[in-house]
Amino acid sequence: MIKYTNQFLVKLEDLIAESDYFLRYEKGNFKSGYCLLHDQKIIIVNKFFTTEGKINILLEILRTVPLNTTKFSEKNLKLYEELSQEEVKL
């Protein structure tokens, strides 16, 4: 299911865009590769990561951050559910 392509990265970015969180790519010394500002609902990912690294980080964030799925389109809701089921298999 998980493909390490730019198209899949765009799908993940769209999924986050429909949630309450804002995604930004910035440079920084994040020990984990990302920073979450829960109060402001901002996700900051290291912009120097490869596509594979960005996808892995976004998947990790999606597993840990509860998202409001009421605003999701049908396509993104289906993707979110598939990713949630994928998490159980891992």
C-alpha cells in the first residue's frame, strides 16, 4: 500500500491539509526529524529529508496525532482508514 513516490507524498500532504493541522517544511535541528506544535496545530518537517524520509515521518505523525476526520473528502477518508489498518498490520 505504501509507495515511496512524490504522488504518495502529495496524497499525505492533502490528507493533513484537510485536517486541523498545518504542514510546513523548514530547516532545523529536529532530533526526530519533525516538530509538533499541538496548541497551534502545526507540523514542521525537516525540508532536507528525502521523499522516503518525509513519507515515513508523515506516517509516524498520522499514527500519533488524532485527526478530525469530519472534514475529510471521501478519497482522503478512505486513505486514512487504509493507513490506520496498515498500522495494525505493522
